Amino acid sequence: MKVFALLLSLLFLIQGTLASALEIGPPPAKGSAIYLQDYKILHQLQDSRTEEQCKAADLQSRPTTTNLFGPETGVLTATELQSVIAECDQLMNKIIKICAPFKAQYLRIRPYDVDHTIHPCVKIPGGNHSYPSTHAAMGILLSKYLAKKFPAKRDLIMQQGLQIGMNRVLGGVHHPSDVAAGRAIGRQAAKELLEVE
């Protein structure tokens, strides 16, 4: 366990950015089938979401290891959380830095700023660029790490990793295609940083 943490720390000391080695395509073009499908899904979720779902999604608005996988989510116990929180926090900081250049490159506007009939039920994000979803990337990267640490909880952890991205769509602050791109980055980052598929 200590050896893995040391290797992880060394990876973060490597100069340069991993983002340049990762790939995602651009967001869907305005008016394209995927673009229109994004808004159809956003409206369907807005019409069907419950107060309880919005509350769970809002808990994750400020992403921390505790908010994403801690006891309140029903995934990790307090003891399990404490044993991995330092490594998870490092991974979260890394994925934020990886996603930032893509957000700056594509400058995709949040769905509620394009379609004013979309009403978020979670806190409005500080950044106004939505592609890719950093939350979705975090969900995948952390779930891959945690599934390796707690193999008995693998299915629950992986399900939560996907739900983190989905909650951003349900909350009305990300397009589904933002989440798909974020998950792609999370998978690529996991392969590079953790050597897991």
C-alpha cells in the first residue's frame, strides 16, 4: 500500500502535462443529432427527477472524496475513506489539471446558458465551460483506483463512478456528451496513472 502511494506521488512530480497525451474529440456541432439528443435527455431528466435525486446530486456539486464516495453515499465506510483519502485527493487534483486545457480549448457553454428552459437543481458551477465534465472524469478515475483497493465493493464503486457523471446531467449543469467525454478522459488517465483498464 505504501509502495503504491509512493509511486503515485512520483507520477505527480513528472514535468509536463498528461493532458497532451490524452485525446477526446470536439463537442457535438450545434444542430447535430447528438447535440439535439443532449437537450432531449436534459429535458427528460428535468421532468422526471425527484427532490431526493437532486439532493444527492447537489451533495456532489463541490467534489471531494468524501462527497463522491464517502459514508453518505453508501459506498465507503469512514474507516475505508480515511485509508484512501490522501491518494484520492491527489488524483482529483491531477484530473482537474488534465481537464482544464480541454475546457479552455472547446469553450462549450453550459446547457442552461443555451436553453433557458433548463433549470439546474444543483449549485451552479463556478466555471462556465462544460466540455468535458471534470466530475465525470473524477468519477471514473477514482472508481478505478478504489475498485483496486476494495475489490469486494467493485460493482458498487464502479456504479457510483458512473453516477457521479450522470448526476451532473440530472442536475442540469452538463450535457450528456460532456459526461461521455469526461468518462473517456477518466479511463485514459486511469490507464496512464494507475495502469488499470
